[in-house]
Amino acid sequence: MATAKLRVRVRNQRIERELPAEIPDGEADLVITYDERAQGEMDQARRRHLEALLSRIETHSPGRPREKIDRQFAEERQGWER
């Protein structure tokens, strides 16, 4: 039995890598060693990004008052009845 060590990137729980020519076709065991801290750091980065996005939405997108939306719907419906 022989061993080959390759550095790969995992994305969306997938590995895409062509193996070296010296590795023959057939069954093989795959061992993955990864840094457990990486997932926690990614979760924190995603959380910070989402919080920043939500704060921008809250400060820059006041939205429309319900009355204005209801009025626009009523005007649109009147156009249907003509």
C-alpha cells in the first residue's frame, strides 16, 4: 500500500482535484484532516456580514408606509375594472 498526500480545497462539501497519474484506478481510502476552527471563523464572518447588511438596509431603506402601498393597490385595481 502506498500513500499520496495532496492539498485540496473543499467547497460546498466537495473536492475537485485530478489525481496524479501514478495513482491507479480502483478503490482507495480517503483521509481528510482539517482545521476545526475554520468553520467557526466562517460562521462568525457570515454573521458579521449579515449584521452589516441588515444594518445598512435598516438605515438606508426606510420602506413605504402601508397607506401608500394600499393606495397604489387600489389605483391598480381601478385600472383593471375599466
